[in-house]
Amino acid sequence: MTLKTNLHTHTRRCRHAADQDDRAWVEAAIAAGVETLGFSDHCPWQRADPAPPPGFRSGVRMDPEEIPDYFGSLLALREEYKDRIRILIGFEVEHLPRRIAGQDALFAPWPVDYLICGQHFLGDGSDEWNGNWVGAPSDDESRLADYVDRCLEAMESGRYLYLAHPDVIDYTGPTPVYERHMSRLCGWLAAHDSPVEVNLLGISGHRHYPRENFLRLAADCGCKAVLGVDAHDPARLLDPAPEAEARAMCARAGLPVVEPL
Ligand SMILES: [Zn+2]
Ligand SMILES: [Zn+2]
């Protein structure tokens, strides 16, 4: 990899990542030439307000009770590997106003280095147990508008280092409508020198993002891009192909790539 800083890394605790020890991600990052590795596993949610249905267990995030193990493990690795790599510890978080206070209470005892916003769900987050995430194809403009409003609110809060996969929303309606709403988002990000992430998991996983038309729009608005490996498997840190493709996409779009720190 030519990437020196990757702040988008998951661990097995989110239950959809490789079942490997945290050390495997650190070793892979060192082998890849990464100098700063930021862990940003999916944030845990407090159990109430709104509470999930009885018996529900998330397949996309750790339980609150796993936070001590997350920090315990990563702080020990930070110390052990301090001469070889810089390790940061954060979370990828949905900005859901009803959950912010509870989330802050969960994080308060721990040395959180940073948060990135990954707006996978809207509303109060109950879409998680209803199986309705923003990446599901939809031509509903109100959903697109809601997504953009929520991302803007998130970034205006100053809580997040950057917006992960801003093009995760899979709007399938008319292009002018898509561009009208997404240019609101890109305009704000450009004005505040807040980069858009080009998500390498989207490339390696052949997902609907990153979208070329979004990257062109971001470039037209004056945005800069950062690359996020979104590594759910240590092997993702060792594969140069998605990074090369992301850089080629940015070059075609005229979007400058910068390091996130
Ligand atoms: Zn994400
Ligand atoms: Zn992620």
C-alpha cells in the first residue's frame, strides 16, 4: 500500500469481521507499510431508548460489555508496537440524536482518540432490527434528503473526524435529484475542509459505492478525498488493488487525495 494512514479498521467484535486476534490487523498494517492504524469498530449502542426486540443480538456491532476488552487489547498492542506503528482507537458511529447521550456515557471512561461517522441507519436506529439500512436500493427522495440532513447535522456537530463512505446511500431515482441533495453535503464538506472518504471495501466487495458520479460531484464542489480501507479482515490491508483503483477513480474525477491526519 502507498497509504500511510488508515483510520477505518474493524475487529472481530462487530460480528461480521474476520475472527482473528487484533494483533493480526496490526501485523498486516506493518507489513503493508502503514504508519498510523486507527481502529474504528462499529460503536456499541446502549440497550434502551429505543430497546431492540427481545432476543435481538446485533450482527453489526459489539455489545457495550465488550468495550473494556476492545480498549484493553488495543491499548496493550499500542504499547507493544509503539516503535513500529502508531495505533489510534476510535469508533465508527451513526449520528442518531436520540442515542448520543447514551453513547457518550458508554465512551466516557475510555481514551477515545477519534470518531468517524458511518451513517448506516437513520431515525432512532431501529432500522437495524428491521433490516432497513441506507445502502438498500430506494428511489425515495425523502430518504435521500433525510440521509443528507443527518450527515450534515453529524458533521456540523464537530464530533467526527470525517464522514465514512458518504455515498453509501443507494438512491436509484433521477440523477439530478441525487446531485441536488449530495451537492448540499459536498458543498458543506468542501467549505469546512472536511474530506470525503473513498471506501476501499466498497471497491473490493463490488458494492454500489464508491460511485463515480458522487466523486465527480465532490470534485466539482471542491472536496478532497481520503482513502479508508474499512478493513474487516487483516488481508484487506495487504491488497494493493483496491487502493490503486480508488486512486484511479479519484484521478478520473479530478478529486485530490490527502491523508486523513
Ligand atoms: Zn460503515
Ligand atoms: Zn466500517
